[in-house]
Amino acid sequence: MLILGIDTATTTASAALVEGGKIIGEEIGDGPGPSGHSSPNGRANHAEILLPLIDRLLGRAGLALAGISGLAVAIGPGSFTGLRIGLSTVKGLAYGSELPVVGVPTLPAVAGRVNDREGFICPFLDARKKEVYAALFYRKGERLERVTDDLVCAPEKIIEAVRCLVENGPCLFIGDATRTYANVIKERLGERGLLTLGEGYPSTASSVARLAEERIRRQEVDPVGPLVPLYLRPSEAELRKKS
């Protein structure tokens, strides 16, 4: 059971191969695509780098797409454009190969990257507009338990909720918003607020693949056509249409 996981929901696009819960290989995007252009928000251009990432990953593993057992993709919350790129790419691969597909929510996948500690973990992703995407999880052994629903709101509200839920214990915040709101976390939680951008941890794509593997094994896959992003809030286009 060899699963190809893809993430374009977060700041850094990634692709990974996982078999039996173990990472066979992963490729992590960094910087603009071949044209040298970044996306309008300054992030790497996921549209340009994703397919080359996948090709490089398969090439280094000595595999073709026909050797894959299934596809997994982060479905959000996250960058609206990134989510559409990831889903359209996976759907194209699935239609061409008839491989099963599983959509994996982004925040459990980000929390699932943490493999070296037990306790509370809070994925903390920059949602722009002075908001974050976040949720609280608790890791015990290999088990990751959800404590809260996925949320999009001001970082102060998330941090206050975490402060109440973890009581006197520490919590590891992981994601790009830890850079933007590091001072807020430290002001509210002090030494109990641990921060990481994710350096040293497996890619989000590898976590996406691991979370999808058992579902694919049980044949609990998603219908490809109706699979849509999980946004949590309306897009700019939807807001403009309503106004």
C-alpha cells in the first residue's frame, strides 16, 4: 500500500510517498516556480512547482504513477488558491489513472507532523485578515485526539481558548502563524507556549498520506468529482458577489 500525499494548503507545498505508515520519500517546495514568479501573496507558486515536485519524488523512488496504490490531498482549511491547485492536480491524476482518492483536513495533518512529543498540539496557520486557522489536538503515543473543531478567528481568541483547555501544561504551536504572532503567544502563555514553524518535522504531505492510508486500505475513499475544499470562511469572490 503505497500512498502519494500532496499538500498545497499550507505555505510550503510538499509531496510524499508513504508505505505502512513509513515515509519512503518526500519533496518540499521552496521559493518560486520555474518562471521565477511568486504568487500574489508572496508565497511560492504552488501551480508551477507541484507537478515537478511529484515527478522528482517518483523519479527518486524509481516509480511511475502506476505503482501507487492511492492518492491523498489536503483539502483545507488553507490558502484558497493552493487548495484549488492541489485538488485539481489530484483529480487530474485520479481520472487518468483511476486511483482511489482521500481528502484529508489540513489541521489534523499539520498536527500529525509532530512525532517527537506527547501532549497538546495546536496547528496555527496564517489565514490573513488578522486571523488564523487553528484547532487543538492531544497526542498520546501514536494516537492523535481532537480537542476542538477547526476554527478561523483572531489569534488572541485561539490562544485564550488554548490557555483554558491546557490549564497549566505546555502546548506546541506549529505553522507559519507562529512567526507572525509569536509575541502574542508568549505574552499570553509564557514558557508554556512552545513554537515551531515545522522545521525538523516530516512534511505536511507525508502526514496527509499517513492519515489517508488506513482509509484507502478499508476502501473508505472519496468520490473524486464532488470532492471540494474545506474553506471555513467565504472566498473574496463570494464576498464580492454577495455585496
